[in-house]
Amino acid sequence: MGVVCLALCRCRDCPDRFLNQEKIMTRHYGNGRRQSTVDRDRRVIKVYREVLSELGDIAAYVARTEIYRRVSEKVGLCSKTVANIINRVEE
């Protein structure tokens, strides 16, 4: 019977050792978020505010998807990622 490794396994004999370490590195570093992710989120929020200020008073009447599309064009991320950052990330 084989040994079942957990997602955070670091044993030398595990064939999925490198795959598991890659998952760890791409999600979180330690207990917090990676600095590059924090910087990216801050940039998205900054561009979002710039787009809202460019629209001025009509920003309340423009669809959110249009605003997310404009932000995604400036930042280079997909609109779904932009929406996730704007709606779920604390500043």
C-alpha cells in the first residue's frame, strides 16, 4: 500500500513534491499575501479610482462591467480578476 501525501507534503520520496511546492508558492507566502500581489491590488484600486474620476458624475450610470473593462485595459488583467480585486480586497 502506498503512502498518501498531503497538499503541504515536503518529503523527499514524494513524486508530487515539486508540484506541491509550486502550489504553496503561487497562493500565499507564510501567513500573509505576497508583496507582489499586494502591489498589484493597490495598482488596480488606484486605476479604478482614476477611471471613476474620469467618468465624473456619469460613473453612477455606467455599468460595472464597462468600468472593469476600462480598468483591465489599463492594468493588463482580465476583467474578472479586476472585479475580484475591487470587490473582495481590503485596502
